[in-house]
Amino acid sequence: MGSATTQALAATRAALNAATGIDLGVARELFAAAHVIAESSQLRAALADPAAAVDARTRVVSDVFGKALGTTSAALLTSAVEQRWSRADDLVGGIEDLAVRAAAIAAPGTDIEGELFSISRTVAENPELELALGSRLGDADAKAGLFEKVFGGVTSEATSVIVSSLVRQPRERRIRQLLSDAMRTVSDQRGKTVATVVSATPLSAEQSTRLAAALASKYGRDVTLNPVLDPTVVGGLRVQITDDVIDGSIAGRLADLRQRLAG
């Protein structure tokens, strides 16, 4: 990620956190705007052109989207195009980021992270479903419809808005990457981080509480645990937070020993 995009994301997130009237309608409108911009290379270039005056870029937003956006959505989209992005595609990603965060704000009591994780596990265990949802050639509406058919009524409205919107416009990303990125974004918006915990047997409530507290102390923020059962772990735990892997399993220690002996 370029430095310009890093600064742009910080500015748009600040605008979101300062905004009022954030609801799922805002999330839907931002996702829709991202989809329109992603589908048009000409529009994408015009909105992300660093050589164009800011007024010119915001005028394009007004001309293209007009009354299709509510006041809050229009203000957030305008904030996004006012920024300088390292690449034109980063603008689309930045608007999607705002949309996911808006959904998280709109449903504060909903376990969106847990639902996204559950969907990801279901997709991972069903290759045909993963292929259908992630196909680059599939019809966008058909993929969104398939998601609703499989998961509709099981997930919250906020999660449905996020996933059905993202599968319509994967932008060269695999479905599990989309879900993982969205899960991290929701957690970040809520001041948390996500830990995937792999164990041979389920953790007790007490073990989960102690582990979450230990990880929170280590990483300086609340931690949401996503448990995965894997009998090959052979005792102990394997914990992954973003790119950090803490492998305290017997299998992990044996693998490390074998590597040391071979090396």
C-alpha cells in the first residue's frame, strides 16, 4: 500500500467516525458507488486523477451520482475522492472499506465478525460453493442470489449487506480473502483484533477467557477468538493474528524440531 493511500484511508475513516446518521442504507449506497466506479475505468481515472483539481473530482461525483445517494453517503464519497490515492484501484478499495465500516457502525450489537468467520469456514468446506461465489465469470446478481439462498435468514442483515455486495465485485480477490479482509475491517472499526485459534478439542469458556485476556495484553486491544478444530494439532494451540503465528502445539514443536535437525 502506497503512502498516499495510507493517508487517504486515515482521512476517510476519520470522516466516517465524525459522521452522523450512519445506517445500513449508507453501507449499501457506498457499496453501490464502489461497484459503479470499479466497472468504469474512465470514471475511476477521473475520480482518482491526482492532477485534476479537487473541485473537478467532487463535481464528477455530483454529476454521476446526483440524487442516488443520501446526504451522508454523498459526503463520505466526496471525502474519498478529495484524497490523493496511490492507484486508481485504491480509491475503490477505500470506498469499500468505508462501506464495511459503516455496516459495523450501523449494527453495534451484531456479531458480524463471527458470522463472517462462520461463512468463511462453510465456504472452505464446500469447494463448489467457493467456486460459484468466487468465479470471475459468474453473473454478479446470480452470485449475490446464491449467497442469499445459502445463508439468508442465518446471518444478520449487516453481514448480508457486506457479503452480498463484495461477491458482486470481487476485483481479482478470492472469496475467502474477501471474507477475511472484511472480518478484520469490522474488528478494527470496533477497536478489536481477530485471532484464529486452532486446537484439537474445543476450548472451555475459562480457557477462552484466559487466552483472550493474554492476547489482549500482548496486542494492546480487545481480541475476538475464532475457534477452529483440527485433530492434527495434537495438543496445545496454534494462534494466528494477521501475519503473526503463535504455535504452541505438539505438532508445531515437532515440525520445528525436524526442521532444525534437517537444517
